[in-house]
Amino acid sequence: MLRRSLLAAFLTLSLAGCETTMLGSVAASCALRTEPTLLPETLPTAQVGKQYRVALEVTDAPAPVHGIYASGTQPLPEGLRIEHQDRDSYGFIVGTPTRAGFYEVQLSAGTYGTQCAGLRARRIYTLHIIE
């Protein structure tokens, strides 16, 4: 009986050490991941009433991209929207702008998490729309 108790205690402590080591390794690898980057660095000028299409790309993503989004506080101008397919590292700003001006737009892209939490790439653009 004493032998069984000692064996059970030994196995429990041994396995707990493995889990601690494994969790420490996962935490370290999560901390060392590179942050994804949203490209391009700047947006080309758009024109009122003309089709606009710009490719967006998420680089250095450690996992698939679940979405590319415009901020609710700094959205795309009227007539423009983002198109993105789940898990793709690219998307597009598409549409036909309706008003001229300078617009500050914040876009972000999020990656899925696996053993680590997902990451975000953010960029604030100034979009110039001409007449």
C-alpha cells in the first residue's frame, strides 16, 4: 500500500513538472512571435465617382488572418469597403468614393490564435479623395 502511494505521488509530481516545463516553453514561444504588419504603408489617391481598388496584405502573420477591418471611429469614406476571405493574408479596399477630401482611416487585421492568443496589425492611413 505504501509503495502504491509513493508511486502515485512520484508520477503526479513528474507529470506536473512536464506540464510546467511545457507551459513555460509555450509562453516563451508566444512572447517571441513577430508582430504582423499591414501593408501598403500608404494608400494611393482616389477619385470621386471612379472605381477604387487597393490590395492590402498582412505580412509576418504567425497564423491565418481572420479579418481585415476598418475602425468604427476612423472608418473608410462612404462608398468604400473592405473585401477579405477568411484565412487569407490579403484583402482589398474596393468601391467608388462619393466625396472629396482627406480622410484618416484606421485599419486592423487579426490573426487566429492557436496555443497563443491571436495578434493584431494596425495602421492609420490618410486617404486623399480628389474631385
